[in-house]
Amino acid sequence: MKVVVGLGNPGVQYAQTRHNVGWLVVDEVARRAGESWRKDGKDAEVCEVRLGAGKVLLVKPQTFMNASGKAVLPYLQFYKLDGDALLVVQDDLDSPFGLMKLRPSGRHGGQNGVRDIIRLLGHDQFPRLKVGINRPPAGRDPADWVLSKWQDEEKPTLEELVRLGASAVEVWAKAGLAEAQQQFNGTDLRPRPERETAEVNVAEHNAESV
């Protein structure tokens, strides 16, 4: 058994917000597998799918983001799994919208759902699928930004990110993290001029820092 957790907040008012991109990805995995979600206690919705030769438990915490670990820890304990068997799908403020990264471990980076999972597990040694949502515009509170809804012009890119994110989850479950990283790490759906401008800005910043 492996466990894939899509981070998000429960409630229709949060369904299409940036913070809930993890839910969108695991929803797509469940849809492809033809399986449905069921309530498991008060803390989670779960969906069991078969990917390759193994079973995968998809989890959507119902605890709100800041208490995500409360919904995750019981499954790892019940199935006696370590961090390698857990994949957390999260939004990432520090990555541009359109960029997707797979990481084997690491600190929470300010993502409160990941922060709580690390707190309850007692370590950060579990992989993440990080979907970029951009930093907020100047002067806008990040807490307000992550709870804002996707704009119409963003939705085509979002749909493709969700599709590729679901594929990355499937490859991770079937073939492991290294193969998933080889195929999907650094997936960048930004228009080329935007990418090139960002690269120039980073290069200029690095040069000024020398």
C-alpha cells in the first residue's frame, strides 16, 4: 500500500482556490481509475485505487489545511508505512504558475499543511509533488492569495497541470520517485517569453549578488 495525500480545504467555497490544487490532482487520479470517494471518519475522504501491481490510498484531509497531519498520520500508522510510501501533492507559493516539481524530502517552505504533517510525523523525509501557484502581487497578503480563485485565463494551464500531476502520481506509484522525476520534474507550462524573462531576471540578480 502507498498513500497519496492531496492538500486542500473542505467546503465548496474553497473548491476552486489555489490552495486546493492538491485535491484537484488526486480527484483526477480517482476519476481515471473509475473509483469514487468515501468519508472515512471525520478527518478524511479516501479513495482506494490500483496503480500497476499495487494499491494506492488517495486521501483528501477534511481537517482544514493547518491540521492536515491529523488526517495523514493514522493511515501511515495503520498500514505501518514509512515516508517513502507517502506522496504529498501541494501548492507551492515559491514556484511560478505553470511549473511542477517533484522533491524527495525537505522543509515545509511555509506550506502549512506540509508543516503539520512534518510536525506529527517527526521528520520531513517524504516526497512532494509541488505545483506552482506564484507569489501574490505586490502588497497582497499571501494568506489571501492562496485562498483566491483561479482566473478564467489560468484555467487551461491549470487543467494541463492537473492532468500531468495525475500522471506523475501514477508513475510514482508504479515505478518510483526517480522515474517520476525523470518524466515530470521541472515540467514548465509557462509561455516561452515569460520563462526567458524570468531566467534573465534570475541571472541579473545573481550577477548583482557576486
